[in-house]
Amino acid sequence: MAKSGSLRNELSGGTLFIMGDSISTFEGCVPPENAVFYEGERREETGVLSVEDTWWGILAEKLGMRVGINGSYSGSKVCGDSFPFGASKARAAQLAQWFSRQDALGDACGEGDASAVIVFMGINDYGGGVEGGIKRFARDYKTLLENIKEACPGALILAATLLPGRVEGASVPTFCTQLRGIDICEFNDCIRMAARETGCFCLDIAAFGFDYETIDGTHPNRRGMMQIALMMYAQIANRPACVQEDRALFPHELRSSRTCNLMTCIGCPFAENTTEKWSCICHKLESAC
């Protein structure tokens, strides 16, 4: 596997594939059977009006890559054996059919062109809960990466860690860090471990320590998409200064921090919603302002 410092040059001119959840969907850009979040009125609501406003569209442009197939599915979890769960072979197969098509083109793609798959999912497992807990997430995330490696031979697989979202306009953190009693940091540790054990590259965007801007605590608006894209680019290009020195996108007040020390958000009056229709919004620090 290439070192991070050389990844940008290695991927330039190549093809980018995406495996994700609602954060990575966009109308008309995923397989027709896949659910979409960024469509219709939500495009206006979020300011994510075109592919060029998505994190993966921004990243592909910065890296000089073309987008192959986006296999994201809104609302999907990693944990599970059948479609649309991320650990199912059916999800990897969505990438494989397009990957095979690219491979069949041979020289038309250009000698030496690289393919990369970015996996950016797990927030629905964190928010909605996982039957079997964190050990199940660790097992199934590793299976997800193994399935993609099998379906897309030769592709560089990049597993992105999860980020805390923040409601747009909030000057303090609004993210529930232990929504169902398992810290989001534990989910990220599983992603790091799975990447290491499968020989994939970990896009450790959580290590920057910043929230991203959202419309509802989870789904990024246009600015949030830019923040996610720049953090990924900084990891791939081995240029952390891209994030650390961009005070327009990453002001000091956007630094991530815990809102409290409770072991779970369930039953807390400051947690917006911990039912099946979960929300990662905590109002504790907002109420103190």
C-alpha cells in the first residue's frame, strides 16, 4: 500500500468509487434501487445543488479523478448480511459490476490509472444501534472491507472514520457522543483496526478534531460537504495544514468536544431524539449559552 504522501500523485487521473450512506448519496448518481437523501427539496434545503457540491465531487476534482460509481444507500448500516447492509456481498457487487466494466476497457482508461474506493459509513450503526454491540460492528466493518477488496481487485480501499456533526449556526458542539452508551470513538477505533487488518488505508479524518456543519446534526450542508472533502484531501495528500490553516472553513470554535460525561444519551432531556428516529443533536451546551 502506498504511503499517504504519495497517494495524491498515485490517484491523479484515476477513478473514484464511493460506498456510503445518506451523506454520500445524490439524486441520479446511485443505482436506481438505492435510497437517496440529497434529492428534490433537500437539495435546496442543504445547498447541495449538484454533484460539484458533494464531498466526493469536491474531492474528485481536487485529486484530478473521475467518479466511477457511487454505491451509497441512504439509511444503510454496516452491520447485516443482506442488502442494503454494507457488510453484504450485494453492496460490494454494485461496485464490482462497474469496476469490471472499467477493467474491460483496458487501455482506454490509460495505463497506470488507479482506482480507489472510499468507504464512508457507520453513522447509522452509531445512531440506530447495533444488535451485538461494538464487537459486531468491528466484525462487520472488516467484512465490508474484505468484500470490496474481493469485488474490486487492485483498487485502493480507503476507510474513513466518522465525524461529529454540528447544527449550522451553533457556536458550541451539538453532537451526542454516546447516543446509545457506546462512544463514537469506539466506532472509529473499529474502523482503524479493520483498515489495518485488511491492508486498507485509513482516512482518519476524525483525528483532525473538528465538527462538520449540518442541517440536522448528521446531514452536511454545502459547507459541511466542503469540510469533509478538505479533511479527506488533507489525509490523502499528507497535507494537514490544509485543514489546520483554513480558518474560514475550520474556525477554532468548530473544534470537537464532549457536551457532558454521561455514559448514555438515552433518557437525557438535552438529547433531541434517542428513539428509532434518532438524532445526534444534544442541546445541553446551547441551553447554557
